[in-house]
Amino acid sequence: MLEGNAERSVEATLGHLRVMDGPAPAQAPTPLTLEDLYRQHRMRLVRLAILLVDEPATAEDVVQEAFTGLHRNWSRLRDAAAAVGYLRTAVVNGSRSVLRRRKTAREYVPPHAVNARSAESLAMLSNEHQAVVSALSKLPPRQREVLVLRYYGGLSEAEISEAAGISKGTVKSTASRALEALQKAMQAPQ
């Protein structure tokens, strides 16, 4: 029961953010250029990275690195349709690296609380949505990744498995644990 409430809250909040972003660009019938991919997918990937790393400037850097990596490997790309999947995976992996570096740095330097979201983005969310986003930021990175990819990215378990580099079973169990932890975090007094 608790898990169902958390899932509905996460789905409502991240679904709301997805709707605010507009529909995902349709796959073009002709092969896309790197420039086309950048124009069509950059902002959606930046928002994905923001949800994972909680810092807009860092999210921009992660996405830029993903596009740089794609540019370096463009000639070896087997299928232009696979480019978006490559970018999504690169953003998830880049976000993981950022979080690992951040964790290591915090062991040596006292952590500081930074509200990475802009006032405009918070104002656009209801109190319930703000509570979900806040609780989401407190989840362990893998749990956050799975929920963000599922409910914001709209990905299937197979796509999440590919993007995050984990098995489908791990996706399911991680999502279940994440929703349970999110529900507890949302019920805890602030």
C-alpha cells in the first residue's frame, strides 16, 4: 500500500516535469546529424542530468561530455537510431561519476547544502511535487536513477537496464526499494 502511494507520487511529479518538457522528439526517417541530435535532445538530457546530480551547471557539463563522446565515436556508430540511447547511457554514467567524485570530495571537505533548483522551477511545482523532488534527492544514486529514468524518462525496464548497465531484475528490485524509501522519506517530519 505504501509503495503504491509513493509510486503514484513519483509518477505524478516526474510525469508532470516530462509534460512540461513537451513530447519527446520523434525519430526522423532519415539519419540524423550530430547537430540535429544536439538541437532535439540536449535540453531533455540536461533535465535528466539535473534530476540525477541536483546541479544545473554540472548537469550541463555531463551532457556536453556525452555529446563530445558521441562526436568522437560518431564514425563507429552502427545505427543513427542508437545515438539517443548512447547519449542517455553516457549521461547516466557521467552523472554517476560526478556523484562518486562529489562523495569523495565530501569526505575531505564538509558538505554544504545547495538548492540547485531555480526558484522558477520550484514555483511551478505544487507542495506535493516539491516534497517528492526533495525526497527523491535523498535517495541513493542508483535508486534515484531508476526512478528518474522510469518516471521522467518514460523508459521501460529493458531500456533502464541498458541505460544504467544493470539487469532487468535489478531494475525491478531497485525501483521497489526506492519507492518504499521515498514513501518513508515523505512521511518523515521535515
